[in-house]
Amino acid sequence: MNYDTITPMPTKVLLTGGAGYLGSVLVGHLLQRGYQVTVLDSLLYGQASLLGYCRDPRFEFVRGDARDERVLRDLVPKHDMLIPLAAIVGMKACDHDPLLARSTNRDAIVLLNRLRSPAQPVIMPNTNSGYGTRSGDLYCTEETPLEPISLYGVTKVAAERELLGSGNAIALRLATVFGPSPRMRLDLLVNDFTYRSVTDGFLVIYEKDFKRNYVHIDDVAACFCYCLEHFDAMKDEAYNFGLNDANLSKAELAAAIQHYVPSLLIHFAEVGSDPDKRNYIVSNDKINRRGIRAEVSLDTGIQQLIKAYRLLPRGPFRNA
């Protein structure tokens, strides 16, 4: 993506949950573009993913909770742009602690929305899993009704409606993100399949024909920067964002990984089911017409992940 013609004004950006999988990458993109960045994060998972940015004088970190009104009341007025990334992400994590999921994914957004001024722009990440179990033959556009099937999807859809209903906001309905990050996640499908392929040597796949869209984490970070710099032209709307040629079934994803892990054994299970029933393909035409599209290929991401997994430590209960 070419930003050579854009020179952003000095802007103070607040990221809640900025030490997470996406935030750890987005912070670097924002600093590179010249923004002043403050991250609010509770470091729930004990991550040290932002240490590399501490040498930059434009980076600040506040250890705290995105649900804490006292903290937000002090921070929000000091910033020009708000990017609420703090969330309990994924179906399993939300089901494990529903109260935490609702208070973080929905209630914290309601709080932020109440504390921000009408002039403060906000860009929030949603998930295109809100489209639910629609046929894998139907392209979901931003006009397609949202029918989330998980608590995660329900809370994120509620947060999107809260912000868009108040105005001066952009919601990015992101495809399933993949790629390496300083705060690595192994539960995302491409990351998970690749990890299992290089460590276990086999994949057992349920509902092999179920489809979803994918997008590289660097493209997502670049998209946030683009929205920030073109906010007035894009505000008050939701946008799907994913890789146009990556509306793939699980079987197609496994085959793409097998190209780089030739010894991989793939078994399509006839008995059993995946609790995550999402099955849809997504149109990214709306945001593409705005002048931005995802560019990092699935193949590039798989190769990056294979390299990254050589750096991960052994699991706590593994000898090799």
C-alpha cells in the first residue's frame, strides 16, 4: 500500500488492548507513520510484546483495564483518535468466561463511547464472523444481515452498533487474521493449521468444505492507518476487509499449507463436528473502492509462520 502522497498531521492515538496480537503490530505501523501512540493494556496474558517500542519517545504505555472508568476518564480526552482493541477474542475464550467477554467486548465500548467527545473519531475492529452460518456460496456484503452464532460474535456486533449509532466511527469487519506477531496467537485458523502441520505432522479436519475469508496482520495494521488518514471520507460505516483471493474452505487451506510442508498428512473426519460452524464467503469490494486492498498473500503468510514457529519455545509438557 502506497502512502507516499500522505503526510499525516501530528496525532495522538490511544489503543486499548494494544499489547495484543494485532496491537503489537499496529503500534509499529503507527509510529512509523509519525503518530504519538499510547497503549492501555492490563497485560492479562503476561506478554512483553511492546518492549521493542520503548526506545521511541512517541510511545507511551499505561498498565490498566479498558473497563476502568477512572483510567479512561483521564486518558480519553488527551487523544485525538481512539482505537479500542481490548477484547476477549474467539469463541472458546468467550465461552470460557462469558462475564469477562461481555464486560470487555461490549460494556467497555459503551463506556468509551460515553466518555469520548462527539469530535473524537474511533476505529474499531469487528469480525466478519458476524455473518454466521450463511452458505459458502453466498458473498456477504456490508448489507448482509448479521447473524452471529457465538458469544464472541454477539458482543462484537453489539459494540459495532453502539459506535456506529453514535457517529464519527468506522467499524472494520475483519476476516480471520493470520501471520506472525510479537504477541503470537495459535488459535487463529491459518496460524493453528500451520502450527499443527509443522509440529504434529498431521491435521484432522471436520467440515472440510466450510469456508471463510483470511487477511494478513500487516494488511490489517495498514488498513487501520489508511482509515485514520481518510477518516472523514469513510466515517459512519462498516467495511469488510480481507484478502480477495482467500475465500477458502478448510480443505483448500490445508492443501496450501501442504505445499510448504510436503510430509503433512491430512485426514478429513466423517464423524464428529467442529463447534465453530462459520461458513461464508465475503465481498471486500466496498473498501477496495475506497482505495485500499489486502496484498499479502496466504502463501507468504504460511512461509512466515513456518519460520516463526522455529523460534517458539517448547510447550510446558513437551520434551521435544
